[in-house]
Amino acid sequence: MKRSFKIKGGENMNRFLDKFFMLILVIGGINWGLVGIANLDLVNKFLGFSLTLTKIVYILVGISGIYGLTRLFKPTYY
């Protein structure tokens, strides 16, 4: 039986990161679904006035995908 020892504050940070990056992945997924179905890019529509903000959102979606991929293969101990 393996035991997992976690730092008290680190567990809360991991939970926050999981939820934050999952939210970004959902936003990115919905956006790309709308681009594919209706040729409607909501991120560009809402942030089109700022190329920098639009790029930041797309970068966050990419980072979230990488983070999600690492979480997919991380063993979970209960």
C-alpha cells in the first residue's frame, strides 16, 4: 500500500490549478467548437480590440492543454 504525503498548502494550490486550467480548457474547447461549426471565434470577438490579450488567452489555452496532459498520466493515490 503506497502512501502519499502532501504538503498542506501545496494540496490547495494543486486543486486551484486543476480547476483554473480545466476552466481555461473548457473555454478553449467551446471556442474551437464554435470556430469549427459556425466559423465564430468568441475570443477574437470579445478581445479582438487587443491582439496582445487575444494571444495571452490562446497561450493560456495551450498551457492548460499541456498541464491537463501531465495530470492525465499522474498517478492518484486515495
